[in-house]
Amino acid sequence: MLQILSQHADVWGEIRLLASPRSAGRKLAVRGAETEVLALDEEALRGIDVAVFLVPEEVAARWAPVAAAQGTVVVDASPAFRDDPEVPLVVPEVNPHAARVRPHGIIAGPGCTTLALIVAVGALHAEFGLEELVVSAYQAASGAGQAGVAALRGQLATVAGTDLGAAPGDVRRALGDDGTGPFAAPLALNVVPWSGTLQDGGWSSEELGVRAETRRVLGLPGLRVAATCVRVPVLTTHSVSVHARFERPVTVARAHEILATSPGVVLYDDPAAGDFPTPADVVGTDPTWVGRVRRDLDDERALEFFVCGDNLRKGAALNTAQIAELVAVELAAGGPSRT
Amino acid sequence: MLQILSQHADVWGEIRLLASPRSAGRKLAVRGAETEVLALDEEALRGIDVAVFLVPEEVAARWAPVAAAQGTVVVDASPAFRDDPEVPLVVPEVNPHAARVRPHGIIAGPGCTTLALIVAVGALHAEFGLEELVVSAYQAASGAGQAGVAALRGQLATVAGTDLGAAPGDVRRALGDDGTGPFAAPLALNVVPWSGTLQDGGWSSEELGVRAETRRVLGLPGLRVAATCVRVPVLTTHSVSVHARFERPVTVARAHEILATSPGVVLYDDPAAGDFPTPADVVGTDPTWVGRVRRDLDDERALEFFVCGDNLRKGAALNTAQIAELVAVELAAGGPSRT
């Protein structure tokens, strides 16, 4: 976030850094200025126009209403308010207008898997009218935080240079009971069809989140969405295999035109030249990368495509910063601060 | 294959091992007997009732017709004859009857990605009537042969214990131009949305193979199938995320009953207990493992589920051995050898 704030155009006056008391007193560079971190409390929140929350869900649930009650517009990246119908769920490339209507003074952003696909899907929806999504995610370890990255790196160190991975359960035995880290099974030399918590009907919270968030951001409460979330041994950058069915017939040529000219999207789709997005090439970049665009052979209204998006950038800090910038510009223009 | 022949019930008389002249003279154990490998030629093929071909496509294309012309029933695992409407494409759990009608004396088996999903899908089709499949595959490195396994192991040794994987292209640069092996991009710390050769419309040969083979094995020439094949850093065992839409309404309870009682399928589906299949646990086993069964929230006729199947066992040698055993039993019973 500090990097993004330092790189983007300056729509800010004073930037205040708040954190837990444990981190208070540290000095961090923001836009070239050494800035001391303050402990988060009511006093520190006073007088802030726009507050960006990149904190655990329970911290957001506790402190976002406190800030909002003081007149601050809160932009929260956590899941705390994603289901609240009175909190807009915003992706600036798709539904920027929604950020202006915030009855509680709080704006939320979707989760990182939704953010990996929603910019490309939103652009195609605007042209063709989306009816149905069937998506399978290839989720990176850092979606589970620093513990996920550390666990994958540790597991790879254990399996590299060994014969593990050829006999049932041998990776699991080599890692031991504590070796899977935050994942539900070993991740090195494996894929794990589980992330999040168990919900009704055998669905995971991450899968239901993709459905609910996609519907909210696109403003399509009846959209058919079936998502499967699978963790893969990639450090950072989520990929999603997307089957999208539309109201109107589609062509690859027109889809290419739309994707090539959509803000926040890079079209990278020439398999004859080896051009399609992969996490290892996309990691560390801002846009959603799209490739492997194909028209369904049995349905003139459906497209297949493959997207990659860095789950730590657009999937978290970047989307939050973009929303905050929208609000800052609106406030500077004298727009409604609490409509 | 030798292991499978040694473990299964003996429906064979003499077992003859044929290979390239380079391997001729080696002695291998089959059903406890030391057996000398003979060089493949017309003479060596003479007098064989059932020939199992586990050879490259071009060797099968050259030699299967030679064997068949001598009255041998050929069971071929390669892609050479998969598209030939006069060569039955057989999965014994799904369409065993098809093996009896073989105008050219040749029977083929599908590719390893189709084999990962077809036994479970076929069982559900028999109950509910399949209309549409949308599948995303998580393909293991050994689908690209020994070169794939060696490349992934080498790449993992390069990235383990490093900081690679956090900056765009850093894994690619560390591996160098020759480091990706048979894959279209680095596979360690990555997923690669490409396998096979480029076909019309941006589809890969593997994706079109899943569509054509699934239609043939199920006997549904108009089945809607959209497949996306993605290579993942797993050594062996393909996984597939399946969205299946049926003619009739479905329930998870009934799907569980069907899958739990289908030959060749293991139902492993209790996420509350951490029970779902992963490649690391399934590798080295014969059946198709199925978990994560969910009813689509927006469609009472659709199911989501996740399957894992060892691409070197059911995905290749095992399916071929099962077909050969069907034919051997048929011939022993005096059935038609060339109908």
C-alpha cells in the first residue's frame, strides 16, 4: 500500500499511518517522507477524511464504525462488510458509481479471487450481457497470508531433490502433522481443493464469496455462478479458468477488442507464439492478464478464457487504494461526503 | 503394465514382451517368470490373440494394423486411433460392450485427462442423463512423460530455498531458455494454461481430446463440453474440477450413493473432516477419487465436484490392461474375435 501511495498521483494532503500499539513509533517512508506510525485509537482517527483499512476482519469490524461515526469515509479490504447491502462493494473499473452511495460511510472491496476475474468479466458483461459463470480458481499460497508463503517455501525445501510425490501419502508423511501450515493438505507437489471455511451444502466460504461478490459488483443479483476454489503451489498471483455465458452471441475477435481496450486489463493471447498469462510472469504487476480466449464450440453465447491477477496488488492493496482515490477526488470536488 | 499384469487375475496363457530392438534381450519379471524381451517385428507378432500397445503414437500407427491383419486384437493406449469412428474407444467401467465391435481389430483408450473424470461422470450420467460438462484440469507433469517429471524436479531444485517467485519473470530468468523442459512456461511455482498442440479457434489438442473422447465413450455425439487444460507442479495424478449439468434434477445425497457404489470410484467427501482427494494422496492408486460434491446453487440439475486420478495407472496402463482382459475373457469364451 505504501508503495502504491508513493507511485500514484497525489490526491492526498496529510497521510497518517495507524497500526496496532505494537507497531507504533516505527518510521516508514510514504511519498518520500519519513512518517511515524501511530497507535490506532479514537484520537488518532480524528479529522481523517478517508481511511483505508488493510487489517484483519475483526479489527475492521471493531474500528470502521468508530471512524465512520466521526465522519470519515472508510474503505475496507477485509470481508467484514462485504455482505452488508448498505455497504457498497466496489471495483473502480467496473462500478465506480457505487462508491458514491455509502449509507454507513463504509465502502468494501471484494476478495482476491473475485478481483482476479471481475475486471475482465465486467468488461465483457458490458458488451454481451452476462448470464452465467462457471469458474475454477488456481489460488496462490499468499492468499493465506505470510503463513501460507512460509509454509509453501518450507514444504518445497523438504521435497526438492527427493523422490517424494510418487507414492500415496509420501509427501504428507515427510511433512508431518504440522507441516501443512494454513492449508488443509500438503501444497508442495500437490493441489488442494479447499480454501476458507465450510458452509452449507459442502461449499467453501471462498466459493460462496466469489458468487456473492460477483453478483454485487456487477449488479446482477440473479447471476448464475458456480465457483470451485483450489489452492496451488504458487506463491503469489491467482489464476482463474472462466466459462462465461452471455445473453448475446460472442466472437473471439470482438472479445479481444474489448479486452485490449479495457482499463486494468492486459490481453496476452497468442498461443502460437507461446503468449498466455502465467502467475510467474504476472506476479508483481497491477492489471488483470487475460489469455486463452476461445468461443465455446457448442454454444455461440459462451466464452472460455484464463485470467491471472496478483492477489496482493489488484487482489488487495491496489483495489483499496483505487477506491480511496475515487473518494478523495470526489471529496475534493465538494461532492457528498455521506450520501 | 508389468506390475498390473502380475497383480490382476490370470486370464492369460503365454505373455510375450515386445519392444524396440534397443531393448531386445532384456529380461523382465511378469507374473513371477523371467521373460526375455523380443524385438518388435512381423514374426514376433505372429500367433498373438491380444496385443497391448503402450508405445508412441507413430509406433502404434505403424504396427497396430500389422498385428490386426494377422488376426490379433490390438488394444492401443496412444492417440493414433482415438478419432477413428471404426475403432471403439473403451473405458471398461463405462462402455465395455463397445469393445466387442471392432471392425479393424483395434480398440483404443482415451487420454489421461478424460480417464481422470470419465468413470465418475459415466456413473452419474447413467442415473441423471448428462447434458453439459464444463471442466478445468489440473494436469500433472508426468502427462508429458519422463521428460516432464525430470523438468519439474530440476525446476523445483532451482527454486527451493530461494526468494524466486515474487517478481515478474524471475523464475523464467533463473531457469533460462532451456529450463522449461517440455512445458510452454516454467512449471515450478507456476501453473501453465497450455498442453498439447494448437488447434483451430485457440483450443489445445488436449482440450479438444477431452471433448471428443468424452462424447465417444458416453455415446453422446452432441454432448456440450468445454474443457480447459492447465499444467500444475504436481508429478503424477491429474485433477479435474467438473461442472456437470443433467437432464434431471440432482441431489448430493443421490450422487453420493451412486459414486459410493460405482466400480472404479472412491467417494472421499467429508470436508468437515478434511476428506477430499488430492494428488499427493491419490498417486499410485487405481481408482478415480471423487470429493467436493455440491449441488449448483442456481441450477437444480447441475453438480460441481473434484476428481483425482493417477494418470500413469487408470490414465494409461490400467485402462489398457482392463480392456485387454475383457477381450481375453471374450475370446476364451469363444466370442467373436473380429466382428
